[in-house]
Amino acid sequence: MRIATTINRVLCVALTALALLVPIGSAFAADSTDIWFTPAESGWGINLIQSDTYIFATFFIYGQDGKPTWVIATLSYDGRSSYSGLLSSVIGTYFGSPWIPGNVIESPIGTATFQPSASDTSHGTLTYTVVGTPNVVVTKAIQRQPLTFASFAGNYAGGESDAFSNCKDSSKNDPTWLDWYSVQVTQSSSNLVSLNFNYPFYSPALTCTLTGTLTHSGLVYGMDTATFLCSDGTDTSALMTDFKLTAQGIEGHFVAANDATNCHRDSRFSAVRQ
């Protein structure tokens, strides 16, 4: 499956060199930017805007009088699994009047922590404490809020990082395979999506098609059940996660199971629109 030409190897070396420029701490880091909510609590929610290891959060919450209350949190990554920081209330100029900067008063009222799920990028746990007599502690299981389906259809070109394991031919096991491709994405009205990958520097030429129905959670999409077919005889099932639109194209992650002719494949990919 993975017989590449000399040109392909040179490209892989170049991709490796570029990869070394990426800070280690941010490798494969999930971006939590989205609207998050609890499905059973319509009307409650939180916006998370992430910049590297920092998250700015704004809450949709209400005071004891039932009126909206403006609360923010500034959260920093702890280097392990959570983002924590200060919870503050904010008041300012009435929205129907000219803005007066001096009217803004930001008052610390407690702390907040967001812990992304260890199993996926669409769920997490939010805990916040409001200092008082007594303290109020709230813990919620939250998830990304879906809005409308995005359109992924188009032609792209990009690169991927693959890990091949459990190969019938052990010489094909490779945890750091890098490659590049062009890909055509088609999408039906029922959100059945096919990604048709073409690897131009393989010998013989290689094409692979990943097909499944999209599900989505906020900005993140996936395929719970997909097929993965290649021109080298690969015919197996796959799971797609973290599929999303970017400013310039698409990115995603899929895992293809072993079949009679191939390996277990774990692929992360990104591509720009042509």
C-alpha cells in the first residue's frame, strides 16, 4: 500500500522539517472554541473562545431575580487536563446609551474550571464557584451546541500524518508516516459525505475513498460509521472525528480498522481549498 517514489520521500522529509517548527505543547491540541450548553437546560450556555493555552468564557446565566447577569471567566491551561481561572461579574453603560468607558466595573466573584473530555473533543465538565454566604458551587456536563450543517464540498490539497500498526507484514508498521494528497469532497442533501483522496506520488498510483454520514456537535463533525476503500484492495470500516472547516480548508482525524490486506491506520489530515 505504501510504496512511495523518491519524490514522495523528499516531500515527507520537508513535511517533517515543517512539523518540527510547531511547538510541542500544541501538537494535536483540541480547540474548544464554540458555544457550549446542556441539552436539558435550554436558555443556559457558555461561549468558550480559545487562544492556544488560554480560554475567555462568557456565560448565559441569570440572577436571583431571573434577569440576565453578565459573567466572564479567564481560564489558563494547567499543563495536564484543565483550564482554570478567575470568575468575574461585569457591569457597564446601558446598551441604549452612548458608551462611557468609566462605567465598566469588573468584580471578582469566584473561580471557574473547564475540563475537556478525555475521550472526545465535543464534551467537557464545567465547574464554577461563586463566593458568598454560603458559597455556590455549580458543576455541569456540557457539550458543543449544534447549529446548522456546514458545506464541505470542494477540491482541496494538503498533507497527512499517519500511524500504521498491527500490519500483517510487520515491515509496514510505521508510527510517523507523512504524505500529501489532493482530495475531492462531495456532500449530499442528507449529509452523506465522501472524501476521495488521490496520492499522486505513489507507485503504483493510489486512491482512497472515505464515505459516511456526518454527525456534528457545534463546530466539530464526525462519522460514527464510515467505509474506507482504496485502489490497493483495502476494504474496511473507519471512524472519523474532529472533522471541521478551517479558515483555509478542512482538517480531521480518522481511524481505519484492519482488513485482510492492510494495517490499522490512524490518520490526521489538513488541506487547503483549491
